[in-house]
Amino acid sequence: MASTQQFTTRPQLAGTFGMVASTHWLASAAGMAVLESGGNAFDAAVAAGLVLQVVEPHLNGPGGEVPVIGHDRRTGETFVLSGQGTAPAAATLAAFEALGLDLVPGNGLLAATVPAAFGTWMLLLARYGTATLREVMSYAIGYAGDGYPMLASASALIGAMAPTFTRDWPTSAEIYLSDGVPAPGARFVNQALAQAYTRVLREAEAASADRDGQIEAARKAWYEGFIAEAIDGYLAEAQVMDVTERQNKALLTGADLAGWRASVEAPVTVDYQGFTVCKTGPWGQGPVFSQQLRLLDGFDLAAMGAGSADLLHTVTECAKLAFADREAWYGDPLHTAVPMADLLDPGYADARRQLVTDQSSADLRPGSPGGRTPGLPGYALAGFEYAAAPGAAAGRGPGTTGDPTLSKAPLGPGDTCHLDVADRFGNLVSATPSGGWLQSSPVIPGLGFCLGTRAQMFALTPGFASSLAPGRRPRTTLSPGLVLRGGEPYLAFGTPGGDQQDQWTMGFFLNHVIFGMNLQEAIDAPAYHTDHFPSSFYPRQSQPRSLTVEERHGQAVIDELRRRGHDVTVAGPWALGRISAVARDSRTGMLYAGANPRGMQGYAVGR
């Protein structure tokens, strides 16, 4: 790797004890406090993740989900926690057809899946951690009960949602408008959430004197006890306004919660330039990153140069091909056959790579792994003249739920959080909490948090890997990453950003492993992405040939990209991505960390 010195907004952190990087400084500080008290990386991740639920309620919450990928130094295991809740038993294609819907609404209650975040954090703590339940929960309870500084972005969203809260979602108004719209920086308290978490802890400690027994008791309180009862009781009666401009009931029930548990899976892995890159399975979009690497392995990226038009064009065109395969083939592999081995076969990548030319493609072109015929759901066909290979299957047309700007309930798709931890023991962990956004679903009375809306990522066209069915995991955008070097844990990284996650992090990864930038340099370098393929979020729109670049790329690069046919949008100089990362050099024992300056809230800490 040839080093390319870059301007940075802050130093890459270096030390030997521990590193925590996340999208909020309070979460990073909580994670570091756990490391300082003797906990390991997994303990720190749980504490930081629970804090993120409190201090970034517009980006994640207890009702959402969290995929986790980690490496346990004690056993040498690299693992994935499937922290994605499943579709309710009543969530059938027929149920949505009866409502006259071709798309799952992006807000309200219809899109709720099982809230998976808490159970996933408990699994991480029980199986890989060492700390007690009280040690990891105390920080979140403290911030919820004693207050935290309201982020400017959260304040703005609450202000935008105030009419909806007041008119349609009164339980949300009780929490977020009790004293009017909270001002940026104001000390904000969520006593209902603090009391719910405190009761979970109290019941768990009363149930058992044993650490593992307490963690299991906390999980049961959530999925079978008072939390589940409160959710079930509310949903049995509630009908709330959503983007359909109708009041709809949820399909989720307490029985769905009781039947769900987080689980451990093996990661999807590919080798690239001496590194082994580990991602979640195709129930997330993580393998898109892997497919991009397979395609890019046939290009001399180093000769193109960091930040060049040639590099941006090549990476973008490969991304289009990988994301087209996501639309055609990805889904829950426990419920549908996903040809992952064929999609990652080097020969398949060699053939697909021939589609990359010096001009921007206007097409959505899924491939034929193993000779299979690709198909696309109806919403994916809009905007493309040539959407798939000849003879490919197609679904129904785009959804009929209407333009969300016409709805009485403003659509806020929400965003995501991220955290990474490295400890002195050699453990690494990366997690991407999301869902349960305050602007997308009403607060559950007495609990202080909202349910998620992840079912909006299902297709309502039958016969696809991503088609809705009871018990399936929706194909999410959440994509933490972990990298091994010589079989040793090396790098944990990720970002919020929906469909952009595996594009912004691809730029970061290439900056680091190809162009030799340190973590902070790679994070700070100008970012870019395309929205060429269908969005994973309602109303599932595409922007063919689009390419958004930070203006720091420079006019010459922008002009060349336009000459190659890209529909370029120039974003602000520091507008794209919220990447964080930690690294471990097994040769020296040094630990490193970097965090994104964009948005002025992500921080890394360590020593």
C-alpha cells in the first residue's frame, strides 16, 4: 500500500488499551468507560449501543434492529448476530392486497417487524461479554432519566413532525412535545424509557443472582413479559395514520415477539488484496460489498489514483451491477434459495466485469448466477428502459400508495447509527443499530419508544427472494464490516446511510487498503455514491445514472464524470457519510480508531 498523505480534521487515534468509535460522543464515552472498568469489546458495544438508543432516537431505538459482526479472540470465531426481527405471522401478501397496497408503507404500524435490538444486545452480552447487566445498562438509564443534549437534527425532525404528533400520534407528543419542541442542545429527558429499562433491570436482578440468569430474565421481560404485554395491548387497539392517508392497524402481536430469538451465523467472506472481508448474509445488503470487491479485483485501481474520475466511474459502475443483483437475488436465506456462492464466484465476476465501459450505464442489469434467469419486482422497473436481461421475469408495476408529500403524515425515512470497538484482548466488534425512529411510528404508551418500520423493504410481488412472507427477515441495508489480515482480526468499520452504506464504506476501504491512507484520512477523504438502483425505502424510487459527489473532488473530476454520462449532483464539501472504524495491528499490538467529522457528533476515543 503506497501511502497518500491527506488532510484530516482530527488525528487517527493510536494506543494499546482500547478504542471505541461511534456516531455519537456519549456512546463512545460510555463504551470506553466499560473498557476502563475491565470489560471487553463486546461489553463496551452493548453499553454504547443502548446509549445510542437514547441519545439518537431519530436514528435508532429499542424497537429497531442491530446486525452485529465480531471476532472473539478467545475462540478465534468470527461471527454475525442476526439482529433483524422477522415479519409477523399475519404479514401476508393477501393481507396487503386486501388493503389495496402494492408497497408496504414507510411509516405507521403496518411495517412493524419484531423489535430485535434488545434481544441481540443481550445475546452479544451473554455469549461473548463478561460484564453484568447493570454495568452495561446503567449508562442508558442515566441518560434517559437524567437527560442528554438534544441534537440539532433530532430537534428539527421533532419540529417537522409536531403537527403529526399532535393530530395523529398523541403518544409521541407526550414524550417529545411535553414542553414544546426541544431546542438544539437542550437537556432532554425520556422518563418513560428510563423507567422501562429500570424495570427490566430490576426484574432481571430479582429473578436471578447469576449473571447469565439475569441476562436471560431481561430478555424474557422484553419478549414475553411486561414490554411485550405493553406492545401487544397497544397494537390490539391502535389505528394510526400513515402515508396511505388512512388509519391502519399493526399486524405484529405479542405472540410474534415471544416466538423470536436473536441468532448466531457465520459471515459471508471474500478475499481481496491479502485481506478477508466479512459481511452479513443476504438478509442484509452486506454481500453487495463483497460482490463489488470481486468486480474491482480485475481493475488496476492504484494506477487510477485516489479520488480520480477514472476511479469514481469504475467503482460506481461496479456498484450498479452489484446492487442490481441485490434487487434480483437477495433475501432471507432461511426461507428462500439465494445463490450466494454463484454470486461471489470469481468467474461470474469476470463475466459481469465486461459490462463496465467508459460510459455511465443507464440500465439496471441483474446477472444470471449459475445460469438462473433474473427477475425484478415491479417497483424496480420504473425509470429503466432496459431493466433486465432478455426473458427476465418481471413483477407488477410500481406501488399505488401515492406520493408521500401528499400524505397527512410526513414521511421521515430515518437513518442509522454505527459503532466499532477494539480491546486489549484482541477482540473486534462492529454494529449498525437502526429502526424504531421517532418520526416513523408512534411511541408505545408507557415505554417511551417506537416500533420499527423495516417491513417496508419487502416486495409485495410474489416469487422473489425479497417477497413478504410470515417469519421472514426483510432484506435490510444495515451493513457492519469486519476484516481479517492473515487470519487475525484487523479492521471493524461501518456507517449509517441506507443504500449508501456499502458505497461510502467502499470508498473508505479502498482509500485505506489500496491508497495507504490511515483510518482518519480514509474517512475524511471526499465521498460519493449513486442512487441508480431502486431505494430500499418507501416509495422505492430509482435515479438512473445519478452520481452524488462532494464538491471537494474538484471541478475537473466533476466535468469528466459528466462527460462519461453520469448525472452528477454536487453535494457540500462535508455532506456524505458518517463512517467510523477501529483497527488492530497484530504485529505491534497497536490499536487505532477514526470517526467521521460530518454532522459534528461522531467521535472516537481510546488510549
